[in-house]
Amino acid sequence: ERRIFTNHIILRSHHKGILSHQKQERMGVSEQSPLIGGSNGHRDDHEELHRHLSLFDLVCIGVGATVGSGVFVLIGLIAHTSAGPAVFLSWGIAGIAALASGLCYAELGGRFPEAGSSYLYAKETMGELASVIAAACLTLEYTGSASAVARSWGDKVVEYIRSRDSESFLISILDPGLGINPCAFVVSLGSVLLLLEGVKESKSVTNFFSSLNVSLVMFMAVMSIILAKKENLTPLIPPEFGAAGILRGATSSFFGYIGFDEICCVSGEAMNPSKNVPRAIILTLIIVTSLYISASLGLAGMVPYEEISETSGFPNGFRYVGHGWAADITALGELAVLPLVVLVTIMAQPRLCYAMSVDGLLPQIFTEMDSSGNLREGTRIAGIVMVTIATLVPFSYLDDLISSGILLAFTMTDVSVILVRQASPTDVSCYPLKNKVVTFNILSFVTGLLLRSFYSHDATARWVQILTIFSCVGTLFIGYKIQTHCNWSRNQQSIGLFLTPFVPVLPLIGCFVNLYLIAQLELSGLLAIIGYVGLFVGFYFYHVQRRANNRSETERMLSMH
């Protein structure tokens, strides 16, 4: 038995050496070469995901995961409370900020065309601990967001029925109290059951509902623009809001762009991923930004901003101008397309677990596939967690935690682009770059906190203003030092990769925007994300200790032999 065990260890070590060499070939690492992705060499000991998603499929996944509450809730809320008729400017500014991170995802999605998204990018550029933190944040985006949207959909069904008949017996069934949401249970369970049939089958549903989603938003935008009145757009920037209100609106509307990065998590199933993944991300952002700007311009022109509903902007807006039929179409359409967001969002979680399992961070059950290449066990486990959270946990408990986790994952992707563009990953002169990037991110977060205090009405202290100025200057200075630190690689166009422009400036802008937005969250949300990430870090060190103990046992067995 000892001889069999020893031979197994020797063969496994030899196999790992081959995989390590294949990994270097995939990344294109050499003494003088930059990091370049290619094949999936370091994962060749596991069954590959089937590549069947076309460019159209990827765009439908991106649009389906992104267009949701941004149109149906946030546009009215921002117009009424922050920006007034200038709400479309808030969405435009947020779109530019989202593009900064989107272009980073576009490059890395083509460079590393495998399942995992930010988890994979952090692992390749910052190491295993960073990848675990990224995985924790992505789990919030996938499972957490899917649960939150399912919960929101369930609440909207109850509200719609109550608005029609407040005495309906259905209310007692669909809203039994104790925080239980039966409608959320139904829509989340339905999404999981559909995914268990496989992505190949569910992508047809995704494509149909994504097209329906875009058609609905276009109807809302065109109809509201037709009904718009010039006087409702005057003044464009209300005095009580000013330019600061537009920026506050941009902060809120940024969350309406979250979801496009799911394209990267399914890139392991994309056809021609080095080209189609970047194209899909850019097309998704263009489509989504166009829809948001046109819809917000139409709503602000159709209804005076003081009269826009904070929770149901378009349905109430159409009723305000006497078009009840349009209000009914919008309300029912929202109930029809929001389940798509649940389906597409939870789709990514089994792919993330697959990537972690391949790397030895999760049990092998997450890599198991059926004969059609579906990750049934991973989907089933992720589905159980999502259905439980959606049914029992109110959305208000999830909001800030999910938002901060997603923004942190965006930041880690922006950093990965900076690190992957070093002239050489083995260049000793570039090692301090990571320290400078960490310093920049810390200063960006502190600057966000100080700017939040600076803009508050009760912050008149001179020391707050001085600290804010010093923090801004320090952030700019470290950004300049990063720009001048290394010779940024510009010679990769020949291999056909999409490259993020203006590196490292654009990724640094993305980092600053993301961390600024995190700093605007409530203290409870900040403490929640710290505690949540801390749990994953604790899990990682426990895993490392177990791995070290297993290695010691292996060495002891070999020495006995």
C-alpha cells in the first residue's frame, strides 16, 4: 500500500510539473515577455467546458444581467431626489465610469478566456489570497444579486396584486409575513431548474427574454420621448440640486451598469473568446448606456421631476399623462423580464465554483459534469443557497453588502490590468509597483470618505478641507508614480488581443471611481463587507494549513519509503 501511495505521489508531482510548464506557455511568460493568455494548459487535467456561446449569446447574457432595476427603479429615484431633468447626464457620467472598468474586463476576458472572471485575473496577477477575496466578492454579485432580484420581483408581484385588489385572498398567500417571500421562492427555483437543463437549453430562454427586455425599454423610451414636453426639461439643472446633484445621481446610477462582467465568467464556454468576449462587453455597455440615457431623458421630459415616482417611475408617469395602457404594459413587462436577471446572474456562480475547484480551493464535486457538459452539482448547490436567501432574507439586508463586494471585484480587475501590462512579471524593478497600487487604492478610499464628509452640510471644519486637499494631491502623486514606474508594454497588438487604452491611467480612474463609491456606503455596509471578506480570508488560511499538513504527511511517507 505504501509503495502504491508513493508511486501515486511521484506521478502526481510529475504531472503538476508538466501543468506548471503548460501554464507558463499559456501566459507567454519569459524573461522578457509580458503576460499573455492563450490556451487552458494549467487546467488540462479537468474536463473542459463546452464552447457553444456565440457573440450574440454573450451580448444577450451581458444585457440580460445588466438591464434591470436601473431602468425600472433608479431612473425615477435619481430624477426625483438628485438630478431632476439632468438625470440623463448622471447616467452618461456613470456610463463613462463603467467603461473604465469595462475595458479592463474586455482585455482580460480575451487574455484569459476561461471561467472565473475577476477570480482568475487576480490569481494570475496577485496570487491565491487575492483570488479568494475576488471569489468572495463575485459570490456576492452572482448568488447575492440573484437572490436580491428574486426578492425584489416577489415584492413587485405582491404590490401589483395589492394595487388591483387590496382585499384579494392572494395577498395572504403571497405575503404571509415573517420575512418569507413565496414569489421569490418560485422564481428562483424556476431559474435553477432551467439551468439544470443546461446552458445550451437555457440560452434560448435568455436570448428571448433579453430581446424582450430591450424591446420593453425601447418602448418606454420612445413612448416617453413622444409624450415629452419642453417645459418639463426647464431648468435642466434645478437650483436645489446643482452640479453636485448630478454627481450624486451618477454615484447611484453606476449600480445600474453592474452585470456586464458576467460575460467573463462564462467565457470558458464562448466560441472564439479572445475576440468575442471583448466585443460582447463593449457592445453590452454601448447598448445599456444608450437605453439608460434615452429612457431617462424621456421620463424627465414626460413628467415634471417633482411628480416622478421614486419607486415606479414609468408606470406612474404614463398614468400621469393619461396613458394607462402604456402603464400596464410597462408594469407587466417589468414582471416578465426581471426573472431573466435572476437566471443570467445565478448562471455564473457554478462557473466560478468550477474554476476554484480546478485550482483545489473547493471540493471536486464542483467540476463534475454530465454527458452534455453541464455543471449540475455546482448549479444545484448554488441554487439551494440562492433559493434560501431569496425566500427568507429581505433585500434591505443585502443591498450595501452586494454593492461593495461588486465594486471591490471591479477594482481588483482594474489592478490586474495594470500588473499584467508590466514589461516582464519577473522584472525586479517592477516589484514595488504592487506596493504603489495598494497605496493608490488606500488613498482613493480615504479620499472618497473625506469628499463625502466635505460635501455634507455639517462639515465646516477647516481640518476636513485640508485633509481632503492633501488626500487628493497624494492620490494624484501616487498615480503619477505608477505611470512613470515601468515601461508599459505596447507590443502586443500582433497577437490579436484587445488592449485597454491609456494604461495605467484608465484602470487607475476605474479604481478611484469604484473605491469612491464604496466610501459612499453606510457604515453598516462597510463593516459587513469587511467581516464577510474576513471570513473568506480565514477559510483560505485554514485551507493553506491543511494543505501544509498534507504535504508534511506526504514527505513523511516518502522518507519512510
